[in-house]
Amino acid sequence: MTYHIIINNVKTVEELNGAWTNNDFIQLLDLFGFPDAEQSKPEELRDLLFMAISDFEPNEAAEIILKYKLSDSLNDNQIEQISHEMLLDKISEEYSDISLHHELFNINQLLFKAFNGTFPSAKASVVEFEIQPNNDIDKEIVLKAISKTLSGSNVIKRLYSNHLAGKENFDEAESIIWNLKPIGESAYQLITSEYWMSRDEFTEAEYDVEVIEFEEDEDDN
């Protein structure tokens, strides 16, 4: 299938709107020893959480938030290890399980703000684009289509060249693109890590691209 792509905007952000709800803040405040937070004004919850977090060592605070968000995906030993590693590295870009990168980014940036830069700052990319035809659009199709405009040094093109070419199943697309939503007629917004695609890597604003879907060989069944 051939698609026509128009890249309308690419911006870099340090945090994502809606990543944390007021209910998240209330539950975290309780975990950090601030009970009855639900009685506080909603607009004050984030600042109260930052105050409560400051009474803990950075790795201790990281461990509490990691357990709150990722206890279903990580065991206690993994959480403890990550809580130390994320003080030194951008763990939301480097962790081996890319399905956790989105949540690790949100956790990292909350801690980055709370501890005034003690944690490394990661970034996300927000891309607004148009695609035609726009029927049955999913993350895999979008990633293959967008990849054409990315520079040759882009990490997706280096790590997943066979997947982009339709030679291998591309399940990883679900984790590489954190969010994909329509924002108008034929227009979409995608959110991903700056690690996967940065603003400087976009080379064309409008182009046509052939997207080849992976077809499993019947002999492999």
C-alpha cells in the first residue's frame, strides 16, 4: 500500500499531559506518609507530593513510585536495581523491555521535577501528521510510513530494518509508539521517546511511501 504523508509538526517535550491523575497523586502521597490527601485542593496535590518526596533519598523515592506503577511487571529485585540505575542513566531509553519505556519515562520525569534535576532528564517527541489513505491505520503502518523521512542514523532504522521492510513481524511497533490518536480528518498525533525519533532526524515534510506488511510464510506454521 502506498501512502501520502505530510509532517505538520514535530516538537520535543519533557513531560506528557495526563501522565499522572489526581488519584495517582493521592495514592502516592499516602505511600510517602501524607495521609488524607484527598482533602487537599486538587491543584495542590502535585506540589504536596514533591514536598513529601523530598523527605526521602532519591533511590528510595524511585523505588516507591516504581512499585506503585510497575509492580505487576517487575519483581522487587528488578525495582530496586532500576531505582539506583535511573539516577545515572536514562533508564526509559535503555531498559531491555521496551514495553516499559513509556511508564519509565513518566516515572523518571516526575522524579526529575521533584528532585530538581538529580535524575537525568529524558524527552519525548510529539509528531502531528496527515496520512492518506487513512483507513485501518495502526501503529505498525504509521511507524513504517514515518520511517521514510527519518535519517539513516535513526535507531529504529538501524535496529528494525527487516521489520520496516516487511520481512519480519513488527510487534515492537506497539511499544515504540506510546500513543497514536486521530486529531482531525486524515490527521493524527503520535507520541514516542526522543530516543526512537527526534525532531532533528526528520528530513522530508511531504512524501509518498510504500508500506509492506509482513506476511507469515505458510511453511512456518
